[in-house]
Amino acid sequence: MLRNVEIKAKVRNLDDIVSRAKKLSKSEGTWIKQDDVFFRVPQGRLKLRTFEDRTAELIFYDRPEGDGPKLSEYEKYTFPDGSKITSILTHALGVKGYVKKDRQLFMVGQTRVHIDHVEDLGNFMELEVILSKDQTVSEGQVIAESLMTDLGVETEDLISGAYVDFLLK
């Protein structure tokens, strides 16, 4: 499985965090519209992420709950058209929930910095430090914590869980 160290946080000041992400990445970022369908599974999370061009990624991931940097293990597979697999998985597993978001993606070294506007929830940020095979979780946590500081993310803004959990409450 692939691995990354993740954090997720509420965004207090959207303009400030976007400005900081642009400076750190030396880019304007990439805008991505994503519609996620979460399926009912006995362990971890399974979602189908569909993009505007109808391509889709089936993503299974497992990570512990809790605030702060944590290890996430995942696998994904890309489909040229997600409509048929959505129907099959919906019938086979049932749907847990839906998440629609506009994401601005910035790459800072080995880290994906996501600034998300989640429909019906608001603005959030995620860091995903992509670990190489020989990197430890501790090394990824150090990178994540450093980027949190550089982006102005406060510890009290950290959240646990997935967006779908908040939408289902």
C-alpha cells in the first residue's frame, strides 16, 4: 500500500492560507472539482472520486482517528469513466454519503497541500506528506508540522475524520 502522513484543519483566513501556499509552492495551484461517493465497508473507507471530465479514482484508505499528523495507508485505481463503477458499487455495498468540493492543490516538496471548499461545510485544508518506501512516519510528521507552521495552521484548528463524517452529523 502507498502511505502518507495527513493532517486536516479548519481554515480561519482563506486569503492568508492561499497566499502562503502560493509562496511555498511557487505556483498558483491547480483547481480541481471533485465529487466523492463513500461506500459502506467493514474496515477503512472506500470512495469513488469523480472529476469534471468523468474520469474517476476508486480509493481505499485506512487511518486512525485523531487530530494532528497521522499515517494513512491507501490504494487507488483510475477509471476512464466512473459512471458504471458507481452503479455497481452502489448496488453491491450501499452508499454511506457524498462530498462535493472545489480543491486548490499546491505541491510543496513531497507534500500535497489542499485548500478545499466543501459544499455545505465550508473551507478546510489538508496536508498529505507522501512517504517514500524508506521514510518513517516520524519523518513525515516533522514535515507536516513544519508546513502547518509555515501555513499558519493552529493546533486548535486541527480536525479528525473525513468530510463525509461531518456532513452526516
